[in-house]
Amino acid sequence: MHVSLQSQLVLYPLTIRQDKKHYIVEESLSGDFFEMPKVCIDAIHLINKGDSLELIEQELKSQYPEEEVDLVVFANQLMELGLIKEIDGEMIQVTKNNQSPNGFLWLSPRIGRFIFNKVTTKLFMAIMLINIMLVFLNPQLLPTYQDVFLFEAMTFNILTFMGVSLILIMIHEFGHILAVRSYGLPAKLEVGHRLFFVVFQTDLSPAWKLSPKRRNMLYAAGICCDQLMILIAFSIKLSFPEGNEILTGIVGVAILDICIKTIYQCCFYMKTDIYYLCENITGCYNLMENGKEYLSKWIPFIKQDSTTETFEEEAKFVRMYGLFYMCGVLFTVGLFIIYFIPQALYAYSQTLPELLHPVGNPYFWDAVVFLGQSLIMVSLLLYSWNKSNTSRTY
């Protein structure tokens, strides 16, 4: 539909909140959030008064002489975002599916506030410092790769590691859910991916309803739970150095798993919890998307995202992150090629011949379980990739 300076627009109901540098605009029908500068917010207010785009453009040019004001371009952007309801009295046909989280409403906000509040925030910081001190005083607490091999049968080792890892992942994600519910907001747990890695993740999009300071705890809640769990594991290992081998072995697996996840969180060239904390603290939202947009000028295979915009004051952070992102991806791909692929080839070369054993042979079932676990991980990764591509084309 054609938009001109004489056009008058009717927008869908929008909720506007001031953020660190700009404003967060929420479209309640779709549950989408957008970041916009003040000039755009003023334009929206004038549109809602019923003024023509020509009058609005004249007024904004007088208010913002240093800004490049083009209301026709802005109106087309609003149309792409699905925020325009009518143009010159003619309805815009837009299908809006609200994909906002609506789960865990049964979980009382009181429970979330009991776990995450001003007092416990300081307590979690103290726990993190205690963990660092314990490792410094007791270097034997640091895990080794042998910790995962508790049993002679690889099947038992895999099942133990998967079971411990799954429990710790659920505790991590439940930390996010409790933090979200502490503000009475809904949450959703889903399967996602970071490059080649399958992950569970909590949809924290309702966090945009909160102030930046309050959002920090939502993003850090999972790491806080990890620190609490590793403190418990450290305490058990120090209290029972010669205790039950199975118990201390499982504790060792837990320590190894949390340490791996902590290192992973620091790789915030992927969208980890620390990435979102970095975004929130700097106020540079869409940091990854804008970083990829910056890199796409020189690297053609990186896809551009035309729905994001880099504001002038963010350009320095975006350039730095873009270079960090590229180095991180190259490092991960290199690690995958040099370490994970040879490791996988070795594991399969040792496992596949075991399928030739009779069905009653334990080595046969050891191979079956190992291959079954591999199939589950590949299926989850393909599901996550497919879901990501589907949502991108919607």
C-alpha cells in the first residue's frame, strides 16, 4: 500500500517505556518489543493525534534540526514491523500471532521473590567469591577429563554424565524461571542451539517490561544457581575426601559439568547469559545482529538483518563486538574441527565394530546406547535449526 506525506496513519496500541539510551516500544497484540530513539517516539505520539505525515515531518525537523527526518521512510518501517493498523482509512491486513511466553503462571511470584531479592543477590555474589577462594586454597577441586569415567562400561559413564548434566541444566533454567516469576511475568522453557551445540533456554522476552537494573538479575539467575550447586559439590568433596566412590564420583562429574558450562557462558560471542548481561549493561541491544550487519560488508556469507539499526553512540561497541564475534566463531569452528570431530571419529571407530557382537554381549548394548544418545543429540540440533529458520521466515 502506498504511503505519501499526505497520508494519515492509525497504529496498533503501543506501550512505550524509557530505557537507558532510547525507548522500548511494546506491541501487545504480537508481544513484540522494539527499541526506538526519542525522535521516533515523538513521531508516534503525533501520528496518534491524527496529524498527516507532512505536518509531523515539518514539526520534527524544527525540533531535531540535526536529525535526518523522513516520515515516509519511517512509515514504511512501521509497516514492515506490523505496527500500522490503517492508512488513510484503509485497513492493513496483518496476521498477528502472539508468541510471547505464557507458561509457569502456576508458580507463585512469592517463591521467586524468596529466592531472588536484594539480600540473596549479595549472598550469590558472596558464594561466587567463596568458590574462587576454595579453588585457590584447594586446587584438587578443579576437575579433570578422567572424572567422567566412573565405570568400566561406557554406557554407564554416558548415562551418568547425561543424567547429572540434565539435572544441572534444569536447575540453571529454573533459576531464570524463578527470577522471571518473581516479577509476576510468564516464562517458557524451550530447546535451542548455539552454533553446533544443543541447549535448553528460557524465553526471557517479558524482561523488556522491566527496567534495565531489574533485567540484570533475570539474566544472571542461572549462573547464580550454578554457583550455588558447585559450592555444594565442593563442600561434599572436601567433607568426604575418602567417602563413597560413587558419591564422590558423581560429585566430580557435577563439578566438571558446571566448570564446562561456566567456560561456555564466557563465550559470549554466542547468545549466552553473559551476552545478554553485556547487552543490558551497555544498553546496546541487538549487539550480535548489528555486529553481523557490520561484518557483512566485508564477509558476504554472513546474513544481514535489515530489521535492526545501529545507533550512532553504539557504533564503537558494535565494531568491537563484530571482531570479537568473528574471532570467537573461528575459534569454535577450529576447536570443532581439531578436537570434537577427531574425538567423535575415534569414538565411533571404537563403537561401531561392537555392533557385530551377539545381542547378548554387553559390548553390543554399550554401542547401541552410545549411538542412541548420538541420534538424540543430532535430532535435537536439527529440530532447533528448523525451528530457528521457520521463525526467521515468519
